[in-house]
Amino acid sequence: MTETIRARAVLLDMDGTLVDSTAVVERLWLAWAEPHGIDPETVLSVVHGRQGHQSMAIMLPERDHAINLRENDEMLATETNDVDGLIEISGAKALLEALLPYPHAIVTSANVALMTARMQAAGLTVPAIAVTAESVSASKPDPEGFLLGAKMLGVEPADCVVFEDSGAGIQAGLAAGMRVLGVGKHAAAHSPTYLVDDLTQVAVAPTADGFALTIG
């Protein structure tokens, strides 16, 4: 069964949505958490979709946030240099190519260096417009990043479709007043507006007033 979604712009998360970086993210974060005695299940439930310093603040709420900011910089540098095994989420390259004629942007919790390294490692081209960690004052699940992306594209939030995989990202998209297309099996638990297993299930076609996404 197929479904058609009319849109004027698309906002795309990166990790878990365009790039399969789960193994790298989880390996590095579990190594960070071990000296603090944080349960691995807690770590994996927190880190996806958020900026690193916010994840640290959630897991170590009593710690001076200046330490989190410093360690987050160190984590970003480590992640940027660790791209072994990164691959595209199935269908990501084709989707990005299909979106080229239409307004779209990447909205990621990564910084520019990490975004660039991971997209290149996965063989993907970074969209011309990108909202990164440097662009916002609040991390997902705050909607700031998605609202900024819509503003940069000149499109109303209600006319945007967000592509996301994480709970924090899906919450952010919905809070921005946007429809959210959940990508992957883990997205289903967070009640996105629509759901696909991967991006091979998404097609793009022009309409009289924008374009449409066909899923299924």
C-alpha cells in the first residue's frame, strides 16, 4: 500500500537517517560511559539524535557543564576521525539526487566537520543548506534546528516533511509543527507521522505547487 505526501520542503537528519553510523556512535559512547559506571542500556537510550554535551548532561546531571562542553569537543574530534564502516542508509543517495530540484536541507546534531566526514565516508553529497551544531543554541528534541531549516529554505513549517530515526529527532520535528517520516525499525516507537523501513521506499515527484513523496 502506498501513500502520497505533498510537501514544499524536506529536512533530513543525518545519523541513522542518511548515514548508518550506529556502530561507531555506540562504540565511542559506551567507551566514554564505562569509567562513569553508566549502564549501557541507559547510554543507548540517551545518545541518539542529541548533541553530545546534552547527552552528557542527562547522564551526569550533577557535573559542571563546562566539562561536558570540553569532552563533547573531544568526542566530536574522535568521531570525525573514526569513519570506518560508515555506509549510506539504503536509498539515501538516490533520495538526495531526487531532491536536488526542490528545497531541502540537512538538520543534524553533528558539527560541520563531523557531518562532512560522515557524509563523504558514506558516498553522499551534503545538501547546499545545512543546520549543524554550530547553528543552534538548543539540541534536539528542541525544535530550533528544524524551524531554522524551514526559515533558511523560506518554507512554512507545516509545509515541511522531516526525515528522522531517533526519538529526540522525531520529537523535535513534531514540536516544530512538521510532519515526520520515521526511518527504520526504531523510529516506530516514537510515533512519527509516517514510517518506512529505509529510504528505498520513498519516491519524489513534481506537483503543481511543489512536490510529493510517495512511500510504500
